[in-house]
Amino acid sequence: MNSRQIAAALAALADQHRLRRRPVVDTPQGPHVVVDGVRYLAFASNDYLGLANHPALAEAMADGVARWGAGSGASHLVAGHHAAHEALEDELAVWLGLPAALTFGSGYSANLAVVTSLVGRGDAVFADRLNHASLNDACQLSRATFRRFAHNDLDHLERLLATTPAATRLIAVDAVYSMDGDEAPLDGLLTLAERYDAWLYLDDAHGFGVLGDGRGSLHEHPRLLGHPLVVYMATLGKAAGVAGACVAGSRELVDWLVNRARPYIYTTAQPPAVAEACRAALRVMAAEPARRARLAAHIVRLRRAADAKVWPLTASRTPIQPIIIGRNEAVLQCAARLREAGLWVPAIRPPTVPEGGARLRVSLTAAHEGADIDRLIDALDSIDWEEKP
């Protein structure tokens, strides 16, 4: 596109109420933030356990900088794999109950690494239609045949598996869907993976730290834990409160990724101080289960209130509690009304969600107080939902 085409395309996005801008946050993460110079009660962060501003994590990162310096200096395979990275991977494997783990700079790069390393030309990958964009990009870049099945529809998936010839098959899903808060039918997916000898790749970005006593979705589905067909990914920038991601599975899988995953091989390693903060996050997650209990209580509080309201939440037992509105202009108006009441709740629009699926995405955290949830309920009640703004 040339510059005039870009300008016209941006104008078209604005006309469709899809033009985005970055709000500037001038405080640490937490329930109360300053955004673009205004203080809000925020329900926008994926910091589900309230660890992003935890003093133990901040101290671990500061100590890590003092010991290791500001950067890693190189890729992991050259000279950038520090003892802090090695220790974090060992501790993640123990925490997850899996033989080995490998860390990445982001969940996006982890998804690219796994999918493009396990399938290619002559293979086939099967993905849920509501998967995260990073999984979709990974599937397309793998050069494997790319098939998408209706959301959580096992029958549709099986028809595609049965009719798509491939040397190697891979099923890729979000364990918890980031915009809906619902969950993949993991046991049924494993049954199909076994029947068709397919890898089952789980992106558990929004389940890790929250579900399965904090160890993630695998620990609610014992049949999947340690299964040779299952590959597990968790991000470390959401419930863990820091940054990065890990992929866990067999020792052979991790060795394969180290040798074949281009996003791992050709990327400078994250600063070792970040690894030290992630190690501290694991310690806090293990030592403070009350954070998960507090978060669960907030979810129940909001959903009980919603049962008697006209702003029905979608079905979700996770911190992600969306209110589907539909039209882009309408969801922006609702978000603006909430901001006028001092609440920051993001308006999510296509292409992040399907056309006609614009929504308010309410994110709850353990750092919220019960009074914060009540204030959110009162603010949602103040919107005239019957007029469908």
C-alpha cells in the first residue's frame, strides 16, 4: 500500500468505528490506574492474580538486574542462556508436572515455534474458529493444510480429521478463549487426537495460574497430563504477572524445539532478570492460594448479580466476563459511559472478535475488592440496556 491508500484505509476504519489507539497508563498495574491522565477503577487487565506489581516480583527483578545486568546479550543457543533461564525452565516443569519446559519471549512466538516445527507441507492442522490470532498465524505460516472447525464442535472437527489426508496432524486450541472466557472440551479433543494420531496443542494463556489449583487446565483433566500427544503452552505475562511464555511436554519435544523452532533459535533471549521475576511469581502462586480463592469469589459475586440483570454475561467461570453488545458504535458508547462513571472496561471490536460480536470485556483480578465489584455492578446497571445504545 502507498501512503494515500494507507490514509484512505485508516479513514475507512474510523468510519466503521474500528480505528484503534493506545491508551497511555501512567501507574503500575492494579485495580486503580491513571489512563490518559484520568484515574479509573479498571477491569481491563489480564493480571488475574494481581502479581504484576507484587513487591516480591519487583524485588526479584531488581536483584536479577543487579546480578545479571539489563540484557541477555544473545540468543539462547549462542551465549544468552543464563542460569536464571535454566532454573526457571526446571521450576516450570516441576510446577506443571511435566518432564521439560522451554521459555519464550511471548506466547505469540511460542505458538509460532511449536506449530511451524511440528507440521509443514504435506501435513494438516485443525484449529478452532475462535482461536487467538497467534495460533491462526502459526497455522498459516506452517504451510500445512489449514482447516478451521466450528467453535468447540467435536463432530465438525472429526469430519475434517476423517476427510483431510496428511502425514502428520495437529489440533490447535485455546484451553480458555480470551474473548469469551469459555473453555475447550479437552477430554473430547484428546479422544479425537488419539483416534487420528494427531498432536493436541493447548494454548493455556488464560488458564495458567487460575485453573487446576493454579497449575493450569491440564490439572483439571488428568488424562491429558503427560500424554505423549499433548503439547502445552502457558504465558507468563497474565496470571504470573511478568512476561514471556513456556512450552512444556516431553524431553524429546523440548529438544526438538531447541533445534528446529526458528522463533526460538533466532531470537535474543529475554533478560535473565525477567526469568528471576517469573521464578518469584511461581513461589508466590504456590504460597498464596488465597489469591485464586479471592478471584473465584469475585467471579461468583458478579455472576450472581448478573442473573437478575438485563446485561447478561456469557457463560464463563474464568476471570474473563464478556457482555456481548454487537455493534461497534454501541460498544464504544457503553465503554464511554462507564468511563464517565470512573470505570475502565475495554470495548473489543472486530477483527479481535467476529463481525457483530463487539463486546465489553470485563476482566476480574484478585487485586480487586468486593466493593470494586459492587461499583462495577452499579455502573453496568446505570446503562439503559433496553435502548441498546
